[in-house]
Amino acid sequence: MDRRAPYVLLLVWVALAPILWGSVAEVGRGAGDDWLSHFRAAGGAYGIFRIAGYLSLALLIPWLLGTPGGDAGTRTGGRMLLLLLILIATAALQLVPLPVGLFGLLAPGHARDLAVLLPEAGWAPISTDPGLTGRAAVHLFLLLAAAIVVYHTVRTPRRAWILLGTIVGVAALGAIYGMFETFLGGDLVLGQAKAGTGGSVTGTFFYRGNFAAFTGVAMAMAVVAAIRGFRAGRHVPAWAAAAASLVLGLGLLLSLS
């Protein structure tokens, strides 16, 4: 595999994430007579996107850990992989049914609750909500896996700036789209009604809080990029970052979040 391929895949994933998570995910949660709900119902679009993301990261990690990077890079990558394995083991420990007798040692509080709620239970998972625990573990796994991919692919300042620029650019385009849709369009998101946040800018997200969180992070990146650019004498990228920070700031205010 070309060593540039994981980096390009990372950029594509970053560029598509706001739409896949902010729009497809939320529309797919409810039933509706619209094309996006039918698409998800027919092919499990959101599930396919998530599974593809997890598998791509899982397949890339072993290959990335084997790339040349020096002893320091190998040690750091090994520690990150160890954190990933600890996370998986911790989640498995909470989700796998265990004898109730072990709960007094592993989770005394849960053991007391279980004795009251299910006095006849012989085996049960430590987690009081296995579904929620499983989803949280998967999300944390994705974050750590993404961190490993970023660490092993963004190895030069140029690549780091391109990644930062991609995040800022995608967020700025989303803010522009959101402002246009809110004030000049039909106040929709990709043709679908917003989730009770009509009149506020949400970009490609259905919830203004999600849009505000993503936009706020991107705005901070844009401000830092502008300052660093002016100090380094790179005025064109610096002015572009400054303009993006203004657009993002305006979108953040108009989100009313």
C-alpha cells in the first residue's frame, strides 16, 4: 500500500464526517417518507458508513504500526495500541455476563442494586445499560483508532496544515451553506426538516448544538492558523484562515446555541 493512501483516506473521512454523522445519522433515526430514510432503510446507510469506518481503521492500524518511524515512534505507537486494547478489554469486562458473586469485588454498588432489582439473577453483565456501554466503547475505540491513524500518517508539518485546512474549510463551507439555507432557502438540511431548531443556522447538522461544537473547534483552529501564518509571513493562507474564522464565528452566533 502506498504510504500516502491512509493520509488521503483520512482527509476524505474528515471531509465527509459532518454529513455522515450530522445528517445521515439523524435522518436515519426516524421513519419518514423521504429519500434519505428510504436509503437507510433499504441499505442501512448509517450502519454501513460506521462499519466501513471502523473496519478501515482496524485494517490500517497493523499496517501503520509496521511503517518506519524510528524507535521513539514505535514506542509511542505501541503505547497507543496498548490503550486501545485496554479499552476493548474494559468494555468486554462490563458487557460479558459474570457470576453475581463476583460483583461484590468488581462493582460493589452495582451488586447492591442488582440484589434489589433482580434478586434471583445468577449471571448478569456489570453494566446497568449494556447497549449504552457498548455504544460508548465503540465511539471511544473510534477516537483512539483515529488518533493512531493521525499519528502515523500526519508525519510532516505540511500534512498537518493540510489536515487542519481541511477541517476548517469543511466547517466554513458548512456554515455558509447553513446561513444560505436558513435565510435564503427553505431552512432545511439537505432537503429535510431540522430537529426543532428552525430559524437557527445548523450547517449540515440537524441539531444546532452539534453544529456549534464542530464550528467552535474549527474556529479555534482557524484563529491559530491565521496567527501562525501572519507570523511566518505567509499572508495568503493567513488571510484565508482569518476569513474562515469570521465566517465560522458568524455561523456560531447565528446557531443560537
